[in-house]
Amino acid sequence: MDRVSPTAKNLEKICRALDLTIAGFLREDPMVDPPVAD
């Protein structure tokens, strides 16, 4: 359990960081669309 706990916490932190980063980019440049991989 000790090995899984820190991993889960890190994943949560990363997900939150990504969400904040994406939201920041969208808010900073609402007119610019990110490159979409087709």
C-alpha cells in the first residue's frame, strides 16, 4: 500500500497541474487553438 499511495498522490497532483495548465492556456489565449492531432 505504501508504494501505491505516493503514486496515486503523484497522479492526482499531475492531473490537477495539467488541468490548471490547460485552463491557463485556454484563458490566456482563447483565440488560439492548440494543435489537434488527427
